[in-house]
Amino acid sequence: MKVLLDIKDDKATHLLEVLKGLSYVKATTISDEKALLMKEIKESVEELKLVRQGKLKGITAQQLLDEL
């Protein structure tokens, strides 16, 4: 299982040390930009699922290009 935590900088160091002390936990830090990208991709995938289920209306590729 993977978990993404948002922790204040002044508290993160201590928590990371605790997590690294657990043999069954692998802790890796990521940048704020990468965390934001991961969140946006996840939201996009969820939106795509809703479009495919017919619960949300999508737009055509031409409409997307016209917006640019």
C-alpha cells in the first residue's frame, strides 16, 4: 500500500525517522511539484472514469484544440 502524507516541514524530519525505523516501511520523500502532479493525474483518471461511465460529459479533441 502506498500513502501520500502532507506534513509540515518542521515535523517531517521526526516522522521520517520514526518511519525509517520500522523494518516493514520504505519511506521516500518527493518534491511538492511531484506530489501536485501525482494528485492532478489521479484526479484526471477519476474524471475519465466518470466520463466513460456516462456520469460526466467529456469534450472532443477538436473542442480541446479550439480552446487553445
